[in-house]
Amino acid sequence: MQESHVYDMIVVGGGPGGYTAALYAARAGLETLVLEKLSAGGQMALTEEIDNYPGFEEGIDGFTLAQKMQRQAERFGAKSEYAEVESMDLTAFPKRLQTSEGDFFARTVVLATGANPRELGLADEAALTGRGVAYCAACDGMRYKGKTAVVVGGGNSAAADAMLLCRVAKKVILVHRRDTLRATKVYHAPLMQAENIEFCWNCIVTELLHEDKLSGVRLRNTITGEETTVPCDGVFISVGRKPATELVKGQLELDSSGYVVADETTRTNLPGVFAVGDVRTKPLRQVVTAVADGAAAVHMAEEFLAGGN
Amino acid sequence: MAVIDINKEQFEQMIKGDKPVLVDFWAPWCGYCRRIGPAYEKIAETYGDRIVTAKVNIDEEAQLAEAEKVEVIPTLILYRNGAAVDSVVNPESKAAIDQFVRAALDK
């Protein structure tokens, strides 16, 4: 494709929202390109079983569902490129995206970059990822069979991680900075009844102890100030997500948590730029709500393009 | 060229060959490994004339994984003249794999 080629739509991110936008756009006859840095699916690709996406009564694994969505969009002519976007100029005409595979141009851009697990921000956290530090119990839990694992966090995903791990690990220690779980009630009783779960309330992790691999964590009680060392083989960090909006900071309006401000029309503050899925402000972040956004974005993009843009 | 599945014997022969060998140590239960699969196929296409692109299932080749000190997967290692040149753990993008391969080939 020569450098000056202008797509009708470029979708940034190949998760469920992104590939649904690509499907609708391609079916509407728009020339569409999806830029994905690694593989289709986004966060969903690491989800072993999805039981709440309608139409798959036996459940389906996220990676397979993602590949199906990709192939479905491609069947109608959408293209995919494994490219990492390095910068975007969303106010230019055409809009310009600089990537690891060269520059791409489009009349409309659908931002479907999703969200990633939030880090604790501790020294050596990145280096220890995969060497004892993990962000997904469903992905990495099996490695801690018969071992001791710490879970950090108090929300639904921390509670789900602790439940999953207590069936595999010898012992699970849940570390939470408050004195009670924020997770919904359904988790409370099973967690309290599990014999191999201990709780460290009002505690934060201050240090990851390690040589080659993680050997323990250092905790501080936020009320008493007391410091303790907890030996463990793994620590699962489950303290929420952060939207992938670094590249659009300064161009798109973001809320205080970094999500792109957009309502259910998916329109952002910039004409011809739409935000779908986990990256936009919304009450429920699920595969079904992401795919709905993808369809809405294309509807709005067609309107925008019909206006002579 | 496509990615080829290899065992310990094939590995030992291959890394002594003329072409550098890129090996993806993986396992079927590893979600992160699955995720790099499609990009790894692209890498095999792109660099097919310069390197051999292979995969080792560490569940089937536990001895080999241990000998190569693979503790975390996916791990990609580039071998030349029978020795490991460099490695990368869980690359986050196809661009990151590209960069790793180019840098390792220059070493």
C-alpha cells in the first residue's frame, strides 16, 4: 500500500470492540484496517473460559472467540496488520498513525486499545513478572500448585483470583489495604470459609523480596505501621485496570482515571474519532458491551463520512 | 517458511547448522504463549531466508527446557553456532519480537 493511501477507517486494537467495528465497517463497504500489536482478543485472549457471551452455550475460550471475530471481519474485507502504534495525529486530515510498520492514514479512527492490569509500581515489579509476579490467576495459577501465593487487592477480580488459587495452592494470603472486601457479596462467604486463605487487612505491599525469583513480600500495616515479611512463591496483583490512553493524551478528552470521555455513541471530542470497549467511560466493561460499542461506532462513522468528511 | 515443532534431538542438530535458529519455548496451557503464535508465524515468514524458526513444547521436552534454563514461558532464544546468543521473555508485540531478532542477529 503506497504511503498516501487513505483508509475509510483504521481501528486501533484488535479486541472484541475493535473487530466488531471492523466487521460492521467492512460490511458497510468501508475500507477498513485493524492495527493490532500482538494478536486478536486483547484481554479476552487471556481468558480461559467465557461463559457470558451469548450464543456459546458451552462457553468458549477467549483466544478462540477472538480469532473467530477476526476471521469474520476479514471475510468481509477488513484487513489486519501486526503493527504497534507509536503516535497518532487525530486532528490532521487525513488522520495519521505512525507505527512500527510505517505510517497509515484514515478518514476515521476507532480507538479500541482497551485496558491493562494496573501495577503496584514497586521496584523490580516488571523484571519479576513471570518470575513470581503475575496479574492473572486464570493464566498463571497452575504454576503455584501446592505452593504459597499472595493476592493483592479487594475487588471482584482479587476475590475471584483468591478463590481460584485456593483450589490449587497450598496457602493463599489475601492482602488488602482496607479492612473489608470491596468485592460483591457472593464472594464473601466462600472466601471466609476456605481453610487455606489468610487475610492481611489494612496492609500494603512495600517490597518484593527476591533473588532470581520472588521469595516473599514485605507488608506494612497502614494503621499500626508494623512491617512484616511474608514468604511466598507468587504474588497475584489484582488492583484494577488502567486504560491504554497514553498515545491520545492531549488530543482526546480523558476522565480522571484516564478513560476516554465518550457516551454510548462512542463519539469523542474530536470529529471522526470514536472510542469503543474498555477504553471509554462506561458503567460495565464486558465483551458484550465492547462489541455493542463497535457497532455503534461504525453507525456514527458512516454518518460522519456521509457529511462529506 | 513455517514454524516447525522440534524435539531435543532435532534441536541439538539444528543449532549446530549454518543458519541461526530462533526457538519459542511454549506449552499448550500457557495463554501468553498462544497469544504470540500468530505474530511468530509472521516472523517466520519475514526472516525465513535468514533463520530457522522453531517451537519447543516444554511439557514434552522438559529435559531440554531445563537444560536451556527456561523457567518462564513464552521464552524466545536465538541460537547461533551451537550457542544461545540472546533471549526474550513474553514479548508484548510483534514489533518487540522483530526488534529482538534484529538485535540478536547483529550480535
